Amino acid sequence: MPRPLYFLALLWLFAVPLLAQEDEPELEGMGRRDPVAAAKAAARLALDTGRLEDAGHHLERALLHAPLDVDLVAGILETLEGEGDAVRDARLLWSSLWHELASGSDGRANPPSSVRRFLSDDPWPAALTKARASAVDELHRWVASHESSASKKPADRLLADWGRRLALDLARPVPRLDDAARADLAPLLQVGGREHSPVLSALDRLMKSALASGDTGLAMRSARALHGLAVQADFKDLKGPRPSGMGSVRSKAGAGLSRARGKLRDKSPDPWSVEDLEWLTSEEGEAFTRSHDSFAYPGTGFSTQEWYRVETDCGFETLLGVATTIELHHQRLAGWYGVDPFIGRPGIVRIVPEPNGLEAEGTPFWWAGGFQGGDTTVMRFAQGNIEGLGHGLTHELTHRFDGALFPGQPSWLTEGKAVWTASAYGPSTDEVFVENHANFGTFQGVWIDGWGRAEKLETLISGTMEDYRDNYAAGYCLYVYLNTWEENGERLFQEALQRFMEGGRSRRGEPLDFFERHYCDGKDGRP
């Protein structure tokens, strides 16, 4: 268990101030200067007057400020008296923590006599830290052996990486052992600059061979794997150097994936209709799921009016659920926008169960749960239900509508609006959004994070913030404010927001200037 995790659970049980100054007037003001020293002094006063429980509370609270202070743990052990089961258990837990904090990199601790008499007589705390150190030392040698053979056996590099991570996990609860392990064992997988090349070349050959021989399933699997690797290499926050030449790999994999999909459609039967899917028995549905468990042969179906083709390897229930509800989300959005730009232009929805499925399809961010690319919507569905998935689909379909009706929008508006549409309705059968919907918890969090400060708000508007994900919550709050803020019964910025969205394609100049020209023009009560 990670150090001091287990005693944090105990600390949550206490609501005692760090230093009850009214009980210890001679320590008044000391807690503000040095809370740990004040707690130790207060605990000593409590011990001297026989108030063991108060002393323990002072020391436990001090651990929040100094979780690695072994003297605090020794002091807590001194406050434990009695021989009941609860006291023995507490003494064993605190003794375990004392051994972890006091042990050296060899896992051994030598408690002074002043501490030894308060420690548990159970041998396991001392034995456990020594066993940790022994295991870490053995893993260190094992890692070195596998790293030395990795140039000839590439799989050994992965085994060495596993061994490093296991050793670091084992060492973590013991600070000195942890420091020594981190000095010798890098936490990240160590690979050379060209070690990925043989893998990429082999996948490329396999994809081309499968396409040439007509093995469509194998072509799909190899193309998606190759495309996913190339997409990963495009992420902005990679750990380690960016591999070169991946743009070409992505292009070739994308072309191969497109060819494989075309061949798969030619070979496959027509997509299922909702009506036909509903006729399947539970046994037939289970058989369907097993027959379509990968994108080498995915389950496919049309939505009710064939506005969307749904493809998934998540199974029969997912295919039926999405095919049944996707048009409800589309219709709600079309009614809200006041126009449907996709009449005669069907879309595709792909539902995948794992992050690697998103990467194979081309996700722009490793953390994203879905994305929209043209008329194709891709979502991950690993748990939850169809209603919950529908809110994510609504978010992505909002991007589809915006791309057709309001191209060129800034990211804060694109994401903020989609967050609103995804949350401003209840069940999928709702025909309209709740016009004045607002999530006040999101507003509070954004305010606490400082987005109300002018300099930080400017980074949102200009798109220069460090993390793209800030567009979601902060963009949502800015969108809701501009769309709904009223003075004297009139929405102050709503008309300007419409013009702002319509002008995205022809936007010129700096984003801040464009923003101010619309919302700070001095007209109709605006600043």
C-alpha cells in the first residue's frame, strides 16, 4: 500500500484542530508560524498532563503537513495505551508506518529504546520492509539482465520495462528505498530512436499483402494498428522524443484502411435495420455479438430512417441502442439550430470499446472519449448505458452541425456549446433542450480556477491556454453567459453571439479584437 495512504483514512475520522490554542494558551500564534513544531509542542504538553488522546490528535493532524516525519509517528505510538483489539490493531498499523519511514535503502530500521518499547511486538512490519528491499534488489538485477539482451531480443526490453515499474511500485512506501530505486531505475520505457521501424515496416507489409490476397479482415486489423500507432505519434504530450516519418506512415495506413473498408462493404451483407435487430432473440443477439467482435467484421446497422450507418464491435445491444436513438439526438439538434444541413447526406457512427480503437480511427487527443471528423462520429463505449452514451453522441453531433453551419468558430465556443447541448436535456426522447439550463457546479469550479481574471480569460479567448481541455468547462461558462445573460429582461449578448458564430469563416485579425468587436461594441447596453 502506498505510504501514508493507510493512515490518511484514519485522519479523516478526526475533526480536531491542528492546535487547540484555547487549551494551550502558551503556544498562541506558534501554529501559524510552524504548524508541525506547534503540534509537537502541544502534544508534549498534553502528554505531560496525561491527555494521551489529545496528544494523538495533535500529532495525527501534523502528519498532514509532514507525512514523512518519523518522529510524529513515534509520538503517536507513545499515545496508544491498553491491550484491546482496537489498540493492538492501531499499534500494528502505526508500527508498520514507522518501519517504512525509518528504514534505509536496505529495508532495515534500528529503533532506539525510547521507541522500541512502544512498537508492536508483531514481527511483520520489520519483515515486510526487508522483504521489499530484497525484492527491489532482485528486480534491479533482473532488469539489468534483460536490458543487456534487448538489442538482440526486443521483447526483453518490454520485460525490463515491466520489471522497472514493479520495482518502483514495491519501493514507493519506503522513502529511502524509493529514492534509491528512482536513482537507478527510469520510470519510462527506454527505447532507441529507430526501434519502432521494423514494427511499422512489418505492419505495412502485412497490410499490403492482405489487401492483395483479399484477406479483408487481416487488412483491416493491420491497417487499424498501423494507423493507430501513427496517430499516437501525433499527440502533443508524448513521453520521449517524437519519432520521425510518421506522417507518411499515417497517410499510407489511412489509404490502406479506406481500401480495406471498401472491400469489406462489398463483401458484407447490407446493414441491419432497427426492425430486424429487434426481432433477434437473446440467443441470436449473443451469437451476433460473438460474430462481430472486431472491426475486421463489425456489426453494422442503419438508424430508423437511414440517416446514419452505425458500425461497432461492442455487440448487438450497443448496435441496436445507437441505431434506435441517434436520430432523436439529430432531430433535437436540427430543431435547436433551426435547420438540418444533412438532408440527403448520411453520417457514420463508429462505437469502439477501447482507447486504441479511438486511436485507430484518428482521435486528436489521447484523453478524448470521442471525436467528430467530417460526417463520421467516433465514440468510446466501455461501460454505462445507451442514455449516457447519447449525451456524448450529442456533444460530437454538435460539432458536426457547427462544422456545416458555423465553420471557423474558436475552440472555446465549439467545445463550450457542445458541453451545453450534451447536458441540457434529459432522456433521449426529449424533443427540445432546456433553454435556460446551467450547471452551477461547473460555474463554481471555473470561478475557483481563476477564469474570471482578465488575463486568464484572454488566454481562453485567444486560444493560448496551456491545456486544450480548459475549453470545455471555461468555454461552457462563457457560452452560457453570452447566450443567456439578461438586463432589464433583454438578453444582452445573444444577438452578438449569433453574429460572432456566423462571422467565424471570414474572421480577420487577432481573436481578442474579433471578440471585443462583437461583445464590447458599446451597443444595446453592451460594454
